Amino acid sequence: MRHEAFLHKFIDALPSGLIALSGEGVVFLWNSQAEDITSLPRNEMIGVHRDSLPDRIGELLDPAVCEMRIENPDGEYRYIRKTIREISLDNGDSSVFVVFTDITDLVNQNLNMNYLLMEMAETKDLMEEQAARLAMALAEVDEKNDIIQGQNRKMINELKMAGRLQKSLLPDIYENMNGVSISSKYIPSIHIGGDLYDVINLGQGLTGFVIADVSGHGVAAALVSSMFKMSFNNLASNVASPKILFHMLNQELKQILTEDYITSFYVLADAVGGSITFTNASHPAPLLYRKRTGEIVELDTEGFFLGMFDDGAYEEKTVTNIENGDALLMYTDCLIETENSEAVPFGMDRLKKSFIRAVEETRGQEVIDRIEAEVRAYNAGKSFSDDFTVLLLEFWEKVDVSACDAATGLPPDSGGFVEF
């Protein structure tokens, strides 16, 4: 009886609605979340045959429907994402379980985001039209030159302000998080860019680090990078599997992006287990420095760009035995694609050698500064033609297991999600 009472309390504590029907089609389980989402009390649903259920509940039992909209008695619409499973027992009995989640807030956020993007697109078209008219007027009247200069100054000031705003969205440099020392540098090529990095603490000794690069440059790329950051923050705190996270991000971004795409790398550092798990979406492979051997390992997996294909088919890998003094360099393609006067790229081999020299002689921000200095010295131009973004992770600190939420990390049956 104690186990049965615990089971009832556990089911009611679930963050998702749960409905179960017996093999005869009679409802025998209806948890508290199911009551809240459908506005139908449990005492009126238990014992009801599926043929007698309200129409909006009957649709929940349709295996062909993954997402749906229901209208509550007060006229409010709720959007639901659901999963149906049939479980058969050894004695031949079977039951149907429906797990569903209220995604109304997520749907509304996507609608608001689409509306903002449409407004920005209209504003961009208007600005381009106005610029064309100005150019024609200036060709006819030299006095219009003052207008152009004023508009240029205003645009540059606005771009600078947008650049400062974009930098404010990037996390501050953390001295240490869960045993990982973090350093970073971001230099946009034209005040505002499409590169991005972020850090998230999942608890239980787990820390996630992401770096991303949006195709293109300027305002459009910056908008897409901000949208990526919003989606990443909404999803990453509840997902502890890099490949599952990228699959979910790709599904969201594919619905919004039309021409742009995103390369990205995400690594999950486990301070308790001393390992890192990662996945790569066609991003330049980060470099892992192993202090014990002095070798450099490229971290790469199979995976397409984010936001381009319906099925990204992402892979994840794990590196164990991360030790004190090991370091991970995450970067965007500016570092390896910067060319000298003979149009020869800096390349991966030069970056590896630069990284080894810097990390064996210095620490933290000075490592990034030395790499930047070598790339600038190699560069034929006065400034970088692409955004320069670097994130350095140094595994120095030992983490007290008792300070983490759970010494063993995630439960073995978590499926990559922090919470059910």
C-alpha cells in the first residue's frame, strides 16, 4: 500500500499530463496535470469508456496526431504536444498511455518571434528603398551630400549601439564554473555580427558550452543569432544530451529560417565524471589539448547545419579522463580562414601549433590574446573580414562531489533530459 500511495503521488507530481486506458478502453488513470490542461476533473473521467469521452479528449487518443489544439470551457485555446504508447503485459492484457504537455507558451513565443521578424523585414525593405531614393537625389544634386553623411553617421551609431547590445547578450567571462575556467573574446567584423557563444549551468556538476556562427553578416545574421540564443536558453536547461538538444533546435529553427543556416558546436562538461560529451553541426572542429601527452585532438561528429534540413541526424561522442591542465579551444572559422598576402589560409595546422605554444606557456585570456596576435600578424588585411570569436575552457579545478546535486549525475533512464 505504501508503494501504491507513493506511485499515485509520483504520477500527480509529473510535469506532463498522463492518461491511461485499459485494454477494454476504460480510463483508469488521470493525473493532476491532465486535469489542469484539459479542465476536466479526474472524478468525472475515471471509469469512462473512450467512446464516451468528449471530442477534444478523443483526439488525444488518435496516434496519428502529435500536436493539437483544444478549447477549454472558458473559450481559451491550449496547444498540446503528445505521445501515445501501448504497453502489453505477459498475461496478454494491454493498456494505452497518453503523455501530453502544454506547449501554449512556446507556440505563442514562436508566433511573437515570427511577427517581430516580419516587422524587421519590412523595416529593412523600407530602409533600402529610402537609401535608393537618396542615391538618386544625390546624383542630381551635390548638396544632398550632407544628407548622406548625416544618414551614414546615424546608421553607424545605430550599428554601434546594436553591437553593444549584442555583446551584452553574450555571457560575462566566468572565472570558474563547476571546475572549468572560462575565457572568451568576440570581435565583430562590422560592428554587429552573427557569431555567438553561451554558457549554461545544468546543475549536478554539468555545464554546457555552445558556440555558433550564422551564415552571412550584419543585421540579418545578428537577428538570427539572437533567435538562436533564445531557443538555446529555452531548451538547454532541460536537456542533457547534446544530440537531442541539436535535434530540437534544428526543428525549431527549420520552421523559421528560409535562406540562413547555423553551424554550431555544443559540449557538456561533467565535472563529477571527468568527461565531456559533444556534438557538432558542421562547425570547425574545436581543439582539445591533453596536458599529459601534449597532443591536440580535433572534436568532431557527423551532423548537418542547424535550420537547413528537416532531419539533422546529429551524433554525439564522449571523451573520458579529462584531467587537470587539459584545455578546449572553441572558435569560429575566422581563425582558420584568414589569409595572408598570397591568399593562403591560416589553416588548422598553424592554429594547432599556435594553441599548443600559448596553452603551454600561459593561461586564460592570455592564451586567446596570443592566438589572436599570431592570426593578426598573418592577416594581409588591416582588419578581419569575418567575426573573430573564441571560447577557451581550461579544466583545472577539482569539484567536490558533495557540492553537486547528485554525485552520479543524471539517472540512467533519463533519456538525455534533466527532468521528465
